[in-house]
Amino acid sequence: MDWQLNTVSIYLLFLAQTLFAVSTLIVEYPARVKAYSKHLWLYLLFFTIGELFSFRWASVVLSLICFIALREYFSLIAIRTGDRLAILGGFLSIPLMMATLLMHNHHIFIAAIPLYVFFFIPFLVAIGGDESVGTVFSIGVIGVGIFLFVFGNGLLGFLTLCTPWLGIIVVINVSLSDAIAFCLYSTRKPLFQGNLLQYLAAIPVTVASSILVSEWTFLALHVSIIIGTIIPLLVAASRLIMFHIESDLGIAQNYNSLRRGRLINSSSSLVLVTPIVFFALNYLT
Amino acid sequence: MVTLFSIRIMLHLLIIRPLVSIFFGVNAIGVDHLSRVDQFIMISNHNSHIDTLLLFHILSPVKIAKTRVVAAADYFVKHPWLYRLVTYLFDPIWIDRNRKSCSVFTEMVAHLKNNGSIIMYPEGTRGTSAEIQKFKEGIGLLIHKYSRIPVVPVYLEGPERSLPKNCCIPLPLVNFITVSPPQKFSGDKTEIAHHLFYYLQKRAKEERQFRQRRKNNGETPWCVAVIGIDGSGKSTLAKNLAIRFPDNCCFIGDSLEFYDRGVQQVSQPYITNELRRWIGRKAKTAEKLSSYKFPKITELFLRDHLLREVDRWYRPNIIFQDGSPLLNLVAWANLYSQTKLDTDQMTNAIELLQGCKSPSALDHIVKRFPELRVICSLNLNQLRLPDEVIFLDVPPEVCVFRISSRGAHIQPHENITHLTQLRGAYQLVCESLQSTPCNVTIFDGDNNSHKTAEQTIKYLQSRLERTHAQN
């Protein structure tokens, strides 16, 4: 076992999150906090397993996260009987993600997932049923699911492959932005006017955290500052996107009563932010 | 004394439960209601084979040992290994839906007297969609007799998407179980069954209001089939109707034609149509009745497939068919059969070919027509019943005269004896259609073809107006 400070910090983060997740079982927290803490625990488990054992095992955890999120997403969308084959194909994109992660080849991954959604999914939709009405909707809705939960999580895996703290800092900064926005949340203000300020308020914290771990992320100071600045802004935009997606899927209306769509709600900022951060880092470093 | 550490319960707790949780995902609400009762009659909506797995998932080990589910033996006996597995895991009270017997009720009563609990699906069979079907009165009778035992209504949502009827590959999708508080009922069996039905239907409505919805697919074309014996002029009438009806129409007969208010439209060539026409020509040139059968049946199935293709790609408002594959098959079955089918048997055969009834439920008909078993096993029993049937009734003598005056090849059945039998068979088909949503009208086909077409158009227009008014 590696006892260097950066590795021990991952274990400590995981331990702290585990304690918090356990406390949510005892103490009464809002439903969103409970769900968010579970989701964060899963991602920290992914990093911890990667450090404790190997990336191979960590990729299994990441695949499990993708599976649970996709399962939840596909449960909420309106599917036709003819889309069943394409949905099965949607789940099969997870082994594809895992294979490219294990090959350490993000070039294939970045090309394969869009091609998968562009050609393979429409093909399965076409051969799956004898009804043409709703084909475009089906292709779109399945494609969105794959892009959100497989593409987003896969790129987080590739960030972790570079150095674990690169993945962790994205997860931590997104969580900090969400947490600060949640604490400053006011029901009186419309989403993108007053609430943008809540996310802007997170910028000093996320910049500070990025600079703090820059020694472990191997990012230059200016890159750390840029990453710390853009993440809260991207989280704000992601929340706006997901607000509309969740309204359509029926998550927003009955979040507390029927306990559905919680993983989607919790992980939406992360899966939408990660691809942008990945490409920003590719360009900046 | 309940044995908690049996292999059966261990299998439930250590294998089935984790597998169901990981693969399907179970989101249960109100499970604590079950802890308040020792004995119960659990009723639930039924859409999938997963339902029983989910209901056992929420039971405690003690309750697993004491609970039995009422299951359809006639379905499971077809797969002996599955039957044995289900018998071992769930210890069901087997019910044979084809036989009316009191033994099942006696077994249920005996189990309840023994402090056992029962899981029942009052719909009787799996539904085809998330809609709840009418409840059987048996549930009312059992609850009425044991009104002291609490009834636990459970609403399942998700299994109809994970593993719906007629699908064999399950999809990993989340399932939701809503357990309602235990209730006790008084009143007669019909009232109890109605109350439970409306209770579960209310749950279903509440759930559905949050669901994502798709745009309505639009209306399916109105399908009008002109039936009659050979030489009755059904093909001419169907084509005339397609040309003269002031709407976007399609004619499916020897050819496939599209008309928009009388103007013929250009259509793509269909491989199915070309293949059907080629097989149709083979059937027409057959020398014997026995060699006519196979190509004719194939042609009829291709014709039905063409109907779906037209519906899918062109979506005309009205489809006029020369004959109806479903009704032709049933009428021809009577021509080939030594012992004739009666009206009820014909209705059953129509439902079987539509896929509304399973072959195991209609064993007496399937035994007489082995072709039906082949059709069902190939999953071809999805034929469409027309919305409107026009039967052109013409005496066989007139038909034989018309056929011989055409100067074309005379088919083996185109003689007075066979056409008389076929006419009788079509009359029976029309009678048996009275119990279906299809509307049948008999026209005298002995008239001038233009006059018949005019009469039919007037009639169909009034029917169409009435249908629109009803909608």
C-alpha cells in the first residue's frame, strides 16, 4: 500500500465521505443531500479502489456507476416496444467504454461513442420495430443517455488515468459548486438570474482548491485558476440544462415522493462538466 | 412451524434478491405496511413474469416461507424445467385457466386456514400494456369468504417495460413497488372486485401523470375489407371504392395502388408486394386443391404484412382490401376441414390468429388444424382484423358463369360445389364477427358493379361520419 500524502488524502476523503453517508442514514437530511452524498461516495470509491488495487478494478466501479445511471435514465423515458433492442445496445456501450479505458486509448473512445450513437443506435432502432413514428425521438433520447452517462463518466476515467487527482479535482470542484449553490439557494429568484450568483460565489473556493492540489494534478498555476473558474460556471449551465431534461422526464415534479431520478439529478453536473474540462485540459496543457 | 433456514429461503435471500436488485433495481415504497400484518392476501397488477420476483423481494424470510402465489399452470407446463423451478422457488397454487375447477379455490382456502398468505393477480393474465384489465370475480369471492384477513394492494410499475408480454429478453430497468396499507372489505364479491380494481387504477393514474409522454401516433387507417367467393366481384368493388372514395385511399388486391381523391399516386415498388404477386400467380395456376393451399396461405400472410407496410410508410386514411387475410384463412379452413367449425369456434379461431388468445387455451381447434400450431409457433398469429367488412353475397352459379366468361385459367376450387361451401363458410364468418368490434354488412353482388359501388360508398361515408362523431 502506498502511504504518500496524495494517496493518503484520497483514503481520507473517502473515509470522510463514508462517515457523512452513514450519518445521512441516522440524521434527517433533505432528500437531495442524501442522494448527492451517495453519488459522491460512489465516485470516491472509484478513486480509492484505483489507488488501493488497480485501475482495472476501479474501471469496474465506474462501469457500475454508468450502469446504474443508465438504468435509471432508461426507466424514466417513454420507450416503444421496438426500442428495446436499442436500449440493450445503449447498455452495451458500457463494456465499450471499459475496453477503451483498459486500452488507455482515449482517441478511440472519443471517436467510438459518437459513432456508436450516430450509427449503431439508429440501426438498432430501425431493426427493432415495425413502427417508424417516433424513430427520431427514440434515437435522440437513447443517444442523450449514452452521451451523458457513458461519455461523461468515460472521460472522467481518462482524466483519472492521467493522474487520479485530475479526476478528483473535477469531482470535488463540481460538488463544492453544487454544495455552495444549495446552501445559498433561494426559491424566490428565478433559476438563471439570481441563482447564477450562487454559482459565481463558488469560484473563489474552487480556484483555491485547484491551486491547493496543483502539485498532485501536475497543472500549471494559470491552468489551475482557469479550471477552478470555469467549473462553477459550467455547473450553473449544466443545472439549467438538466432542469429542462428533468422536467421532461418527470424527475423535478415528484423528486421527494417517488424517489426516482436521484442519481441523474446528483450526477448531472459532473457528467456535463467533465467533457468540457477534459477538452479544456487537452488544449491548455 | 416455519423453517427459516431452508435452501429455498436461502436461495431467495442470497441469490434471487441480490440478482433482482442489481439487474432490475427495486424501489419499494410502503414495505413497512407488511410488517404490521402476519397474514395477508396480496393483490397486484400483472404485466410481466418479473412481478412475482418483485413481490417476493419485499417479503421477510418468515413471510416468504408462508406465502404462496396463484399462478397459471397451463402456461408453465409447456416448459417442464421452468415449471419445476417455479414450483420449488415459489410453491405456487397452480391454476389451469382452461378448466373450471373448484380445487384451486379449495387449495387457497386450505392455505389461508393454515395461517398462510396468498399473492394473487386478479386480472387473471398478464396485460399487454400498463393498463389494468378488469378483475376476475374470484378475488372478490375469496376476500368475501375471508373478510378477517387483511388485503394488501400492491401497485407494480416498471415490469411492463423490463419484460413485457411477448418479449423474451429482459431489460435492466428500475421497478417501483408501491405497497398500500392493509385493508379489510365487506360487501359482495362483485363490489369487492370493483373496489380493488378502482383502487389500483387510481394508483396507476397517479403514477402515469408524472411519466414522460410521446406525441400521439395519430389515427391508424380505417381498414375496409371486401370479402366474397371467387367471381363475386369483390376485387372490382374494392378498387372502385378506392378510386371513387373522396379521401386518401389505398387498394390492396392483385395490385397495390394509392389514390388521393380519385387521382392515382406514384408509389415505391415493394419487394413484399412483388413476392406476394408472384406467389399469388403460382396459387392461381395450381392444378389441385392440395397444391393450392400452401402458396395461398403464404400469399395471405404476405398480404397482411403489406397492410402493415402501407400503414407504416404511407399512412393513408382508408385502406380497401380485396379480401381479408384473417377472414379468408378462417373461411378456407372450413373448406378444407372434414368437420365444419361452428360460430363460436370460428370466433375463437379469429382471436387465435389475431394473437388475442394463446393456442394452449384453444387446444381443441389447434388439434384439428395443425397448421395453426405452426403459425403460432412462428409468431405469425398477429393478423389484423378489418374495421369494416363488406360481404358481397352472390350465388355460386352466377360466379361460375362470370369466371368461365373471363376465359382465364379456372382454379381447382372454382366450381359450384366448392364455391357453395365457401359461400357458407363466409356467411358463418360474418355471423362470428358479430361478437367482435368489426362491423359487417352484406351487399347483393348480383347488381351492376357501379350501382353496388355507389351504394357501398354512401354506406361507408355514413359509417365514417358516425365513427368520427363517436370519437
